[in-house]
Amino acid sequence: MIRFSIFLFFVLLAGSASRAQSCNEVLRGIVTNEQDQTLPGATITIDAGAASISSDDGSFTFTGLCQGRVVLTVEYVGFEKHIQTVSLPVKRTITIRLKSLTTELEGVVVEGDRRMNAVSQTTSLLSKKELESLHGRPLGESLKEIPGVSAIQTGPSIFKPVIHGLHSQRILILNNGIRQEGQQWGIEHAPEVDPYIASSLEVVKGAETVRYGYDAIGGVIIVNPPALHEVENLGGEINVGFMSNNRMGVISAMLEGHIAKNDKLSWRLQTSAKKGGDYHAAKYNLSNTGTQEFNFSGALGFKDAHRGFEVYVSSFNTTLGILRAAHTGNLQDIQTSIESGRPWYVQDFSYTIENPKQRINHQLLKLKSYFDVKNFGRINLLYGGQYNERKEFDIRRSGRSDRPALSMSLFSNVLDVSLDHEKGEHSGSIGINSTLKFNKNDTDLTGITPLIPNYNQASAGLFVLEKLRRNRWTFEAGGRYDYQYLEVLTFNATKELVKPSFDFNFFSGTVGVAYKISQQWRYISNFGISSRPPHVSELYSEGLHHGTGSIEEGLMRPSNDVLTDQSLIRKEMSKKWINTLQFGGENLTMDFSVYYNRMDNYVFIRPYETRLTIRGYFPVFRFDQTDAVLMGSDFGLKWDINNRFTYATKVSYVHATDVKNDDKLIFIPPALFDNSVTLNFPNVDALEGLHLTVSAPYTFQQTRAPRAVYPEDIPNDTSNKVFDLAPAPEGFVMLNASVGFDIPIGEKELAISLSGENLLNKSYRNYMNRLRYFADDTGRNFIVRLSYNFSNH
Amino acid sequence: MLKKTEVIRTIRYAIYSAAALAFAVGISSCDGDDPAPVNEEEVITTLNVTLATNGGGTPVTLRFFDADGDGSGAPVKTVSGNLAANKTYTGVITLSDDSKSTPVDITEEVAEEADDHLFCFTVTGSNLTVTAVDKDSKNLPIGLASSWLTTSAGNATVKIVLRHQPGTKTGQCPGTGDTDVEVDFNVTVQ
């Protein structure tokens, strides 16, 4: 395989030398409305590949373009889509004047989903082109490409996104406009989202609680599918991928079009499937880490000048094997694993997924509607119904392995109503979000006390978010009030049903400013206060958590007791200030953020005691609250040195402290320093956009990991201070490379990429992988990706 | 300017979409019944080791009992008496879940899956040796039946570990797999 890619590389290199063509053209433009007022936040796409969002003054810049014709698509909700062909080079700044769809509604301009995010927030985007190079990876792993975003892993296939050191119930995932309601609380619960539905992934790194509610306290991940109504005829896309490490095949397909000749009514069907076997570390198989996934979705949309309606259904279904060697019965088992340095269960490669495993199904129905009201703005209505089923299978006695050890279903309903308005320099959004959730455990099926109890939850939030643009400044302020009713159905020590119920009232607020220093420089600053009541898992968890070999007790469940007094519950409150400086020059783009996040009543788990059971000693972890400070910095830079070379670097660092106990926090991502160099080749007859990228991300050792207490020493440790079962692994550097190019087929292009990850087949362990006590991380991996897009935009 | 019919159409459209949304919320099933308490099926509350000599007499029992499983209630460990020096005892292990109104015999579950289970005995002290005497279908030891051989007087600690090794049992201790039971007993030989 490697020989083949090297051969190909030289063939391509030889071919490319014959005809040189420069690819360092710059295209600058500005997006305005018909009154020549600039439009920030418009989406500009080139040849359905590179994408950009116009900045505060409506301007945008593309660099590193090749000479020739490019098709520029500019979109902005409330305006007609603008498509223009531009012949490069162009020296002047082009002006794109968008025609309003609501010309009759004089003075009223509406805004779309994208602009619902605060302008003063620090956001990062993975474009369609970038996502193509990540196809086949789970959502959480793809997001690691963004500086400041990392992932907490349970083995090679379960990734949970971490934004600035926060994860799980503190991060909101917005899937096609609907808040993802899955079992987010568990570290080993990956987001139930098919990354193939996305044409871009966006991450909001500040607390965005005002717009989205309390679960956005640590940030928001926005999964954006392409908008409907884009195609003129039938269009679509096919992606195929192969991965050598786990011999995985992935395929995805999408078809879209209009119904009859009516371009007001359009549809899209999409599906993806993958099957992979055991992953492989540098020196051994990671037995029972296979994956299977099958997803599909369908959308039907109606749209005319003043209104629109959309129905969307999606189904996500996966089975994930958990490393067999990570299944442990007691502390001694974990001790043995740590000491041996090699998993005790290593078998030949297999596609079979045995226990322990997870089976997850997530179904979504979305109904969306909007309509414009004269001299008022746009009213949006959104309903999302979701049914999440999670089954975890364990190794059990007497044929019970066929029955899940955990089986829960979460049925949730989201209803959002919002009003967007804009008049001159002033714009804003007012809205109500409401949710209704029912979480149930099927204990007849499992025969095991569930870790979190059944619960019913109803909540409603009211928000106002207003913006004012004045010259180079954009000011933003917002506030939100939330109400939550929670009823928990749990059992006390004598197996009597207890139904504590709570009423929570809480507030969030945000202020921000964006200032355009010059044509290239931009500064944004946002301060947000957010609060959230603890999640049910933090309040009422109870029992043995198999993956961690520990007993967990919620804030309201000390030692088999069930507390019901609401006055004992303290809300977690975050005060986060984030500052970002951006530079968008001709050959250089740069993004630098610094943040400080003070969290009062931060919920975490701490060791409380050691308990003797018939399986030996177990550490008992009790949920507790403390005051924490998470601060850090992200830096990203991309420099087109000349028409051949591009250099990119990314740096992320988080420093987290439990300030109340003067202690460290566990599972905080270590510092990352990633460097890559891309070599762009001139176009040859049948090959376009040929490029070779070599990257070497360096992950530092987490020097601020909690102290290590080996499992065998736990019974003697009585300090109640946070500990980890093993010291943080050493830092490591990886070597990755990829070659990509396009082959024209008819009017369209087939994009091909060959990449290699961990080329040196290094043995390493990642601090953020919870299976690092048991096995090394994955070894060398070669990936072939083919992508053919036949949409007629 | 917007025409009057347009306004009416817009309002009608608004009502329709609101109705559709209300319907969607309406079909969402309401709060179900109260859940029933969990019938915990895999709890082991009790381990009993009965040690009897060929010569008869009252057998010695070692017992570990934890009424609430993984709960916070402390387990109770009892050793009914001392072992005599220079004797061979026949050990029989029984496991049960006594937290139910009808106790569940776990010994039977282990015996049925003898090919996947192995008891490991670790003795600290030179005056006692414990060996499994029963065999599974592959002629590998199980340990439900064992032989306890005492020599001189003194104290010893016996750690009894039940290993669950589906498909990977080799008869070696501790071998692969997970631990289902791990209990220590202090015994005195006199």
C-alpha cells in the first residue's frame, strides 16, 4: 500500500512538472443587500468546495485559488441565492448584491439559522472540503480538527467531543437545528449523529446558553446539512471509503431534487453504512472493537417568498464492540491489566462483535416552519421528536449475555418558537424553547439495577438576544430565563418507589462585542454567565459502573439513601470570558483565542470510600460540587508561503484547577501542537488540485493530571482527593500524510484521496482514552476515499 | 405592499403549521406507569465453604454474607471454628443470592458453566494447601470441590477468587477473564 502511494506520488510529480499553472490567486468580495448595506454572515462557496462566511462588514476573501473560472455561490437566508462565474485573476474587490426574497416587506430583513449564533462568539467551522477528508470517522473524532476541541475516547470507535475542557451534559449538539437528546451524560456514550449528513460542522466555544439553553454551558456543536432547494435538476453525491487498520468499508449516498417542475417543493434522501472489524494497535489486535452502522434520512421542503415548511426524518443505528480486555470484574483485574501492559485478550482479526458491546438506535422527526410577518420579522416554529434507545451488553452468567445489562429509552420532544427581526443596524431574536422528556429503563429485560433512574422532565426557556451594528462595532446582549420541572422515579434501600420532584428556575446572560480593527484584523470578546441544575445522572446515579470498576453515587444518593429536599441542590454556574483576535490576509489567516471560565458548584465525582463486596474492594465515587477554573488558549494559523507551499499550525492548551480544594481535574485534554505542510501541484490534464499534506501533531503529556493511585492501593487511600488509576501517559508525536486530487468525469469531478495515519506505527497511549489502562491506541492506518458529487447547483 | 388575501393566507398557513406541531406533540405518549422494583438477577450475597473431615465431626464453615450486594451495608465474614493440624478436609463451595424471598442457588449456575469458571485459592501461610479436585468437561479444574490439607499449627489466610473465563479457560490461576468473587478468610490451624 505504501509502495503504491509513493509510486503514484512520483508519477504525479513527474506529470505535474510539464505544465505549471499558478494557484496563488486571491478573490476578495463584499456581500450587500440591494440598499448596499453590507451583510455579515452570508455563506460564500467556491465550486461547492471551500466555504467562507462574510465578516462583520460583509467582506470575504479566498486565497490559494488557481487561475481560471470558478463558480461562486452566495447564500443568505431571506435572499435569493446568487451564483456567479468569476474568471481569475481578478484584481478588484467584487461586490455581490443579493436580492431580497421579501422585497414587498420593506425594511424588514430576516435572518436564518446561521445568524442565530452570536456574532461576538468564537466559532470555528469545518467546511465541506475538510469534512470530505475526514469521511468515515465518527463525529467526535472529526471535531478534533478544530483548535480547542478534543475528544474523550472509550476505545478506538467511541469519541465524545470536549470543548475547552468540558464535555457530556455540558455540551449541546444541534443536529439539523434540533437539540440532540440522547444519553449525553455518559463518557462512553458517543453522539448519535451520522457525520455524513453534514455539509459543515460548526463549534461555538463560548457558553451559548442564552440562545440554546442550559446544556450549552460548555459550548455548542452545530451539524449543518446542506440547505434544501439548492439543486436545479436531480443531484447527488456518493462517497466510498476503505480503512486498512480495522478493514472498514464505508459508503454513503445522497440524492436530491425537485418534485415535478415545481421548484418550491424539493426533497433529499441520504444513507450511509459502515462495517469495520477489530482495530489494531502497533503490536496487537484490539479484540472486539468492531463497528457497524446504518443510517438514513429523508427531507421534504416547501419554500416560497415568505414562508417555508420542512419535514425531516433520520435514523441512526449502530453496534459498537468494546475492547474485550477492558471488561473487568474488580480492582485486582484492573491492576493486573495495568501491570501487564498488554491486553490479556488478543485474538485474530474478526468482524464479529461479541460482548461487551453497545447497540444504539436514534430516531428523529423534525418539522420546521417559518413565515414572514409584515413589518415585524420572521416567525420560526420547530418541533423535534426523538426516540433514543441504548442497550449495553455485558459478559454475564447463565446465558444472560443475550440480554442487555442496560436498556434505556429516552423519548423527547422539543418545541421552539422564535421571532427574528432586523431594522437597519439593529437586529435580534426572541424565542421560547420547550422540551418534554421521558427516560425509561427496561429492568425486566436487564435484571440489573440501572445506573440512572427513570425520570420525566419538562422545561421551558424564554430568551431575548439583540444586536446593534455601528460602523466598525457590533454590540450584542442577551438574557434568558429557564424553568425546569423534574420528576425522578427511583427506589430506596428497601425497594420502595420514591418520586422526588423539583422545580428549578435559572437565568443566563451574555454581552459581547466585535470590532473590526482594519481590513484584515478583527477582535471579538464575549462574556457569558450561565447556570444549569445538575443532570439526573449527577443527582441520582447509583450502582456499579462497569467500565470504570467503581461504584457511583449521585449528589442526592449518599450511601443508599434517597434525598428529596430541593434545597440541597446547588446550580452549577459558569462565568466565561473569551477573547479572540482574527487576521484574514491575502496569504495568511490567523485565529487566536484566550479564555477564562470560572465554574461555581462545578459537578464532578470524587473518591469517597472503599467498599468491600463479595467481588473484593471497590472505590465508591460520590458526585460532589466544587469551584473550578478552566482557562486556556487556542491558536490556528494558515500561511500560503507561495503558490506551492502552505503551512498550517494549531495549538491548544487548557489549564484546569479545582480552586476550592486546590486540586486538579481529571480528563482535561493535554496541550496539542499540530504542524502541517501542504505541497500543491499544478494541474495536469486529467488531474486537478493535486496536493500532498504531511502533518505531525504532537500531544504533550498531561502534566496536570490528578495523582495516580494504582487499583491495588485504593483500599488504603483515604484522602478523598481525585485520583487516576494510572499516571498520565507520555507525550507522543504522530506522522500523517495524505495525497488528494480530482479527476474530471463529464461535467463533475471524482475526488480521490489516499492518506496514512500513524505512518511510523508508533505504540502510544492517549491520556484522553479511557481504555488506556488496558491497551495501546491504534497503529498505522491507510485510508482511501472516493467522493463523486453530481449535484447541479 | 402585501395584499389582504396574502395576509389571510399567511395567517391560515401559520395556523396550519401550529396545528401540525401541536399534533406532533400530542402524539408523544404521556408519562407511563410507575416502574416496578428491579429483580436483581446476578447478585451473589453469600459464599459458603464447608470443610469436613473423613473422620466426621462438626464441619468448619467459612461464610461471607453481604445482604445488600453492592450497597453500603457492610458484609459479615464468619469462620465457625479452627482447623485441626495434619488433616485433610473436603471443601465444598456454595454460592447463593439470599436477598430474594426464595434464595437463588448460584452454585448451580456456576456448575452448569463449569467450562467457563475457575476457583483460585491463594494461601498465605505454609501450614495449609488448598487444591481444586473437581474437573470440567475439558478435564480442567473447577474448584467447587476442593481438598484442604493442614500441617503444623498456626495462622493462614485463604483468598478465594472465582474467575469467569468464557472461552478462555486454561485451568491456570488467575488466567484471563473477570472476577466474580474475591473473598479472604483468616483461618487458624491448631
